[in-house]
Amino acid sequence: MMAVEEKLTKYAELLVDVGVNINEGKRLFVSASTDALPLVREVTRVAYDRGASEVVVKLTDDKLTRLHAENRTAEELATIHPWTVEERMHYSDEHAGFLSIISSSPELLKGIEPMKLREMQIASGKAMKDFSARVQSDFHSWCVAGYPSVDWAKLVYPDETEEVAFEKLLDLILYTVRADQDNPVEAWDTHDKTLHEKVDILNDANLKSLRFVSEGTDLTIGLPKDYLFAGASSIDSTGRKFMANMPTEEVFTAPDRNNVNGYVSNTLPLSHGGNIIDNFKLTFENGKVVDFEAEVGYEILENILETDEGSRYLGEVALVPYDSPISNTNTLFYNTLFDENASCHIALGSGYAFNVKDGKEKSREELSEIGINDSITHVDFMIGNSDTDIIGITEDGKEIQIFKNGDWSI
């Protein structure tokens, strides 16, 4: 069994080499909470070992975040200082790699007035819109990964001691990102090729729409004429290969924002803004959410939908087999990065430019004209299960069974 130090080294090497792909002369911008400091330190060491010219680390602290949310006014929480935006844009201009390490408890902001959270999220989304557009067009390399905090681990393993819960969640995270294997980089290369095989089949299928059918869901999602599925590795504007999410088990594309009809129910809880939303259902007409319900987190879901005009439309549809490594752990992570890779999912809000032909060269206005949704938010939620069927309808009306009973049929 590997010691913790060896585990963190293998994980850090994977994030630096495969995630953001940092080497000689590159800069690295790391965002994390203080809970992830052991991994952040190792990532920094590995990045410098690979020849990075600079590693910038921006830390938050969950207890301080909670105190700020409890004691500052909505107006204060919605104040985004311009230099925080300028700093990220500066490093983006430098084509730095951006690594985000998620550790916070999914219930960090539970009980905070929903209006405060809404104002804070809207302000952040508006301030960071240009930076987000660069992320969504793969201007620079970027990667999102996870590391346990005790509070998050105890939510996943409530019956364990803090120490055991933390160790179990760390081991599970390492398993999901293949860092527990003898050669993690080689394992990711194989996985990358496997996902791209599915991408190629779907991109060659000349699809017009996808129909999802399962208990609580009957949803037809139209696709843009020049849709492109993507999965696993991406290429930034300098030609650098990177892995945006670690873990990832999905292949995904952008819907036609005005061509989504039917209803859909979540199959796993959604953690958003430090709160849980669960047992919810959305109804779409001509792309827009026209009705919704939720047993848990109704006001939080309402805030998401009221963020801006685009937040009631879809920006992503992703296919993930029920028989997949994360799903087979039978573990609810309460974290979208992991739970979305155990289930098919869709996202309210902005679509990715690279999910349509020549999209990286188009402005947001041009993307909107061809049906790619624009919004300051992007919120994934899980809709897949063991009974999920997905039918692809081609431009000439042919039906293709893409998923049957939750798994690939192609």
C-alpha cells in the first residue's frame, strides 16, 4: 500500500503533466482551499521540477468564507474588486495553465440567505464573463480536480471517524483519476483514446436531436447543425493538450438552445453554492424552462434559473454510461465534478464554443446566432440512471439507439 506522500506525488504529477500540461517556461495559476494545501505544495514542487517559470497560488478558507457570508451584506458580497479579474486575465494572456482544486463541503453555505448567495454568484459571473469565455473556448489549458476536506469526507462517510472518512475519500478520488495505477499517465492515454472513439462515432452520425427517456424524464434535445461532441483531452490556442476535468467519463456537446422540449428529473443531488438541491423536475418548451419543482433547495434552484436570460436554457448535454468506474463505486460524492461522471447530465447556462464547428474562432454573439447558449452561469445536474435510453434522430429521420438501459449501444 502506498504511503500518503507517495499518493500525493503521483496525483500531483498527473495534474501537472496531464491535467494542465505544464513544462519549461509555462506559468501555473492554482486556486484551492486551505484544506488542499498538502496537494497544492506537491503540485507546486512538481510544476517547478517540470520547468515552470512561476506558480501562483490563490487560497481560500472555508471557515472564513462562511464568516464572510454570515456577516457581510448582500451588496458587500457582490463587490468584485477589478484587480481580481485583471490578475486572471493577465495570466490568461500569458497562456498560463489554470488548476482549480475543489475541497469545500457541499453544505458550506447551508442556511445562508438565498438572496445573498444569488447576488454574490451573479456579480462573480458578470465580472468573470470574459475569463469564462476564454475557458469555454480553450484559450489556455485548464483543469478542475478534487481533494478531500474533513467536512466533505464526513458528508460522504457519515458513520466513519474524521480520519477514516478523509482517508477513504482521498483513496476514492485517487481511484477515480487513475492515480492508484502503476502508470497513471499511460492509463489516461488509453482512456482518452476510448472516449474519442465514441466522440468520432457521434460526430459522424449527422444527428439532429437526442431523446432521453427514463423514469421521470422524456426530453428531446435538438443539436446545432454543425455540432461537435468532445471528450477527455482538449487542445488550447497554443496547441497544448490538456485534460479539463479529472476525473472525466463523459462525451458531451452543446444543444440548440431554442430546441429543447419535454421534462427531466434529476437522479442525483446537485451541490451548488454551498447548498444541496434534490428531487427536482424541469419542464422545457422551445428551449426554455417554463416550469420547475424541487423538494429540497427550491429557492436555490430558483436563483439559478433567475441568474440571467440564458440560465433557463441548456448549454451542455453529456453522455456517461451507468456502468462506469465512478458509478460502480456506488458512492454519492455530493460534488458535481465526481457525480456528473457517474451519470448522464445536462447543464443550465452557457455552452462551450468548441462544441460547434469553428466555434473557437467565433464571438459569443456569433455563437448565439447558431444556437449556442450564452449565460454567466453553467450548472450541471445529473439525469442518467440504469433505465436511461437515448435515441439519436438523424437529419434524414433515422433513429439510432445510442444508450439502452443506461449504457452505450454504439
